[in-house]
Amino acid sequence: STEDGGELLFEKWCFNVAASLGIPPPRIGVHLMYKLTPDDDTYVIDNPLRPLTFEKMTIKSRQLMTEPNSYEEIYKYQIKLPSGSFNHPCCHVQILPANSKEVVQRTIEVMKYDPKQSYLVSVDSNAIVNYVPERVTIEQLFTNYIDLNGPPNRSLLRCFLKSANDEGGEKIHKLLDINNQEALKEYIKDKNIADFIVEFSQYGVPPIDSFVSSCPHIK
């Protein structure tokens, strides 16, 4: 229920256990759940693979159900289901959102990635729920799978810490300090993941495998 999903509490617990046992404190790093291998296949650039377990649907209509310019706008959508799927009043539909083009372009530019570069993706499927297909471009990855609008988590900070220069490392260390939890709480109050990437890429950019493994994904 905490802003960071309990990561800080877990880290504190780890250090307390180590101190009680009289052993060195643990080094908490980034677990590489994804491996991305550069691929020369250009077909995927114009023919993106669909997210795993998802189908492409067509929006037939959209109707505003609340007063215009109200605080909370509610829309009614009519969706055309793919051929062969069934429709039932009790069915639920999961909709996978996407990041805006402007935010995607900005983050890719500061990280100096090639948006058209395609990768083969392999996943530790036993550890995570994954929607990323086996082949994807950087632009598709940042648009449909990497969450650029949520708050940066401690795993993402540690990912950037490994590649940061001294100046950037000092700033990230302050945000990760388990004895000063207010620092990170105050930082993420009005900054999202895209803001963090734009601010800290100047100090060093992590490898793509590490970044995809540590950055939250769109849900």
C-alpha cells in the first residue's frame, strides 16, 4: 500500500537481518528478467507483433456520458471483437494503453537509442507476467510496454545508478538512502518515469536489458 510497493520496507528489513546476524549488508541489484538481442529484421518495423495474450480490436464508436469539461469524463465505447471471439454480458475486457508519441520520442532521444532498432526478446517467464512479444523495436517497446507515466521505483533508480557518473551516482544514492525515505517520496510526488529518464540520462544510460528488467511495464 506504500508509494513504492514496499521496496523500502523490504530493504530496511534486509539490512536489519544482516546486522542481527553480524554479516555484511546485502547488495541489492537488478535481476535481469529480460534479455534483448539486436536483430536485423526490418519487417517488424511496419508490422508490429501484437502484445502476448491480447487481440487487436476496433473501436466502432465513442460517446461522452458526462457533462462536457466535467472533472471526471466517462465514455461509452462500442468495440468490434475479433472474429471467433464470443460476447457475453458477464465478460470483462482488459485494455492495454499506450504512451503518447511525444513522451516516447523524448525519452528515446535522451537515452540515445535507435527507435527503429529491432530486438529479439527472451524472458524469464516463470518470474513475471509478460506482454512483450518475441520481436519488438525500441519505439514499439517504449510505446506499448514500458510505463513512462507511473512513478519511478527503486529498481529503476538502482539500474541507472550502475551506469551513472559520480555526479549522477551521488544524486541517486541520496534518493535510495533507506534512512531518508522522505527524499524519494518528495521526488516522485510530481515526477513520473519519463521525467526521471530525461533528468538522469545525462549521467549515464543503462543497457537495454537492465532497463527493461527494472522499469515498470504498462498494465
